[in-house]
Amino acid sequence: MATKTISIETDAYSLLANERKDRTESFSRVFRRLFAERPTLTAGELLDVMQEFKGKGAGPRRKRS
């Protein structure tokens, strides 16, 4: 199978590593489990999820270099 190399920041790597079920689960499998296998939200479900944020951002803003 073909592969791609990506760069992620160390904090993102830690988050990804913490999502592994065990040390033998590959990161590719983690991505598939978290993103490809989750059910698609309807527009109404998405709005319900977004209401939880109520103006809060996803995290601190970073200045672009």
C-alpha cells in the first residue's frame, strides 16, 4: 500500500498517540477509526454539536509566520 509522510506538531502527535487503543494500533488505523468510520452528521445534528461551543474557539489563536 502506498504511504504519505506528514508533519504534525508535537502536541498533535501526543493527542493522536493517546487515541490509540494499544501500542500495536497504527496511526493509519486511528485516523480511519476516528474520521472515516464515524457516522455522518445531519445539518441539524451539526448545529446541535456547534451549540456546545457558544463562541469558544477550538484553542488559542496562533499568529501566522
